[in-house]
Amino acid sequence: MNVYLHKLKLVYLPFLKIALAFILTYTFLNWLLVVELRIIPLKENIVNFFLPMGLVWIPVIIWLRPRIKLLNLKRGSRDPDTFYLMIAGIAIIATTIVAQEYMVRATGKLTTIDYPTLINKSASTRYYSIKQYYIDKNRLKAQWKYEVSGKHNEDLNIHIYVVVPISNKAADTLLDYQRAYLGIEFDDRISNRLSNEEKDRLSKQFAEMSIVKFNAMPLSGYTYFERIGNSDEHKEYNKAVHRGTYVGDKEEIILTGSNEPFEARCGNRFAWIFGSFGIGAGLFLLMVSLVKLEKTDERSLNIQAKRQRKEMIDFLSWIKPHDGFFITPILMYVNVFIFILMVINGCGFISFQGDDLVTWGANYGPYVADGEAWRILTCMFLHGGVMHLLMNMYSLFFVGILLEPFVGKWKYLSIYIGTGIISGIASVWWHDATVSVGASGAIFGLYGLFLSLMLLNVLPKQFSKAFLSSILIFVGFNLFMGLAGGIDNAAHIGGLLSGALVGLFIYVFSENSESEEEAEVLEE
């Protein structure tokens, strides 16, 4: 029993401390800075979902990972430590997400007003009880939105955002402006592998079904209305309101109606805070209980902590600019910095919309033809979402380690920019009106350079065939997935071929240089 308690003290108790500290701290800061004081104007889905999903790994990796190392796990070709960390992280993330949703709803105040036009004159709260209002179904507006999802962009998600003006009385529906709108969303998912004709047919069928559902809705007798906050949904509803008008980006008040009692707005979320944490913490306890503890004491635990800090310092030294690896980390920082700016400005996180990407400088054929050629350069530093960014940065990091020390930092940067521009031109030439973003064209250029130099035996022999096979698999997989849609293969191929030609030029130049040196030696 003493051994078991010692194991809980060394491994499980630190997990509980990390989990509770993160959940309570993040929930309080979110409520204080975002909900109550509104100091940080981030979108709700970012602060409620995506930030917890990213930030949680900092304390888990720094403080929990050395404790996991104390367990006597079978460490071979697989890494069981990562699995333990994943379970611990997911347990904290799930609880934090539920806690954020509960806090937002539980602390939301209900304001009672006589008419919807008084919303702007009353306190800005999340919930409203409106004594008298009128909703005219005949004055609806709608905004369509298409999104691809899935690991390989195999799904096409269709959203229809419908807004209907909420007036004081029936006679007010003839006014050119409203103070509030009722928002209703319809969504469906179809296969992205279907032909364009089949997608159009299913989209029309979905629209017809949505109309039937809308007409069957009794848009009256709502107990209270909930104001949609800073979110992607609000942005789409706002677009629907402004369709056919020229009011710019004016933010409208969008409400959703509820027929349930206001006291029931939180549902069973409070219970699920404890339920979700209990499930995750219980699973982690079971996993810890099933393995033995390595023979350890406080001294060995301190050694593990020092080793963990050394590993982190070594990693940070790799990703900071230094001799032989200078341009690659700077390019990564620029891409990540621009992505963060877009997130802060409310463009999204998991994915960005096409119009936002165009606003930030995406490559778009019609605009380039009108004289905005700079888009061919700026699109190289934009990405369509967090996964797009992470995949490209990983690929850039991998090829940068191999190539930058060999070709030199300034030549490396020139090749990156040059092949990226060529890939952008190829995209515009191939696609009539497609929004294209990403560093993948330039990265493919670097991969094309690597393949060319390696096949021509210009690179040192220490670049083994293992690198060649890995790169061929990466390039072939991406090009194959591009055939399924959602990926700009024209940019990929343009970058790959231009990089290969640069490699051929370097090969010819190096051959000529060697021949000249040999001739000079013979003359002497």
C-alpha cells in the first residue's frame, strides 16, 4: 500500500494539481477578461475551445511528462509516455471546454425590455426578455457558406444562415432598418468526392428542405432571446443582413429565440463539469495503477526534471535563428505571426473564409489580372487554417534543416521566394477564379531543389536515401490528394518543377566551376 501511495504522490497527485490549476485559472481569466470586462476581443470559439486545446500542453509537457517518465512502461519503438500525456491533456481540455460554456451561460444576465428597438438603449447583456415584438417571415435574408472538412477534405459542409427582422409591431416591417434580427441556421454535410453536378443537386435539395422547415417554425412566443456574441456564426448572419446593401461591415444585433424557461439555460452543464473530469481523471488513475513505479527517489526525480529542462532548451535552440539555420525559423515565425494576427482579428482558427483570405492578400486570379500582382507574393505567408499552417511549417522545418546549410541562407531565401512566386503564377494561369494561399508552393520548390540535387549527386553522401524516400512519399501523397479537390496542385507542381530546374542550374554551374578549376591546374 505504501508503494501504491508513493506512486500516486509522485505521478497522480501532480496531474490533479495541474488539471485543477489550469481549469480554474483559465475559466476565471476567460470570464474576467473576455466575458465581463471584454478586454480581449477574441471570438468565442477561440477562447472557449481552441485556446484551451493548445495551452494545456504547456503545463502537461513541462511538469507532468517528467512524472510519467517515473512509470515502468515498456518503452520500445512506440512511445507510451505520449499516450499517457494525451489522456491527461484530453481530460483537462474536455473539462475546461464544458466549464467555459457553463460560465458564459450562468453569468449571463437577463434584461427585460418593452420593444426590440430598445436593445441599444439598454445594458448590453447576453439575454433579453422582450415584451412585445413582431417577426415577419416574408422579409427573410439568407447567406450560404461552404466548408470542406475531414483529414483529406472528403466532406463538404453546407450552411444556410437565415435572418428575419424583429420589429416592434407589424407596421414597422416596412422600415428600411431594424434594431435586431432573429438568426436561424440550417446545415448539412455531403461528400466532397461527388461531381459538381451531384453537389449542385444535393445543395438544391437541402435548400428546399430548409425552406420547408423554416415555414413550419412558429416564430413567436419565445421565452427569452440570446444574443449571439463575437463568433463565426455572427459574421455569417451579419453578411445575410447586408446582402444587397452598401452599409459596409456594420455589426448588427443577432438573436436566437428559446421557448425554454430562462432558469434552464445551463442545462446539465454544471454536472458535466464534474462528470467529464471524473471520467478523464478516473481513466488516468486506472492507467497509472496498472503499471509499476520505477525504483526512484527524490534525487532521481530531480534528475528527470533537469533532463526535461535540458530537452526543452535544446529544442528552443533549434528553432531560433542560428548559423546554418537562419532563414527557415524566420520564415516560420513570419507565417505563424500573420496567422495569429488573423485569429486576433476574428478571421477564425480551424479554417478561414475565402473573403477574409482575399482581404489579407490571397492569390486570386481576377484581382491579379486587374493589377494586384503583389498577391502572388503575399499569398505565400497566408494559410487557410491551423492544420494547414502546422503541416506546412513542419514540412518547411524538415527541408530547411537539410537544404539551408548546404546552399547558404541568402541563396536559400532567394530560391524560396522565387519558386513561391512561380507557383503563384502557375496557380493564376491554371485557375480562373480560385482563392489560393499557403507556403506549400515555395516548400514544394525546396523539395524539387532537394530531389534534383540528390538525383544529380550534388548533395553530400550523408544525405541518405531515407530522406529521398520520405520526400518522394510526401510529394506524391500531396499531389495525389490534390486530385480530390480542395488543394492547389497547380501551385504545387509549379513550385516543384521550378525548384528542380534551379537544382539543375546549380548542378551545371558546379560542373562548369569544377571544369574551370581543372583547366587552371593543368595550365599551371
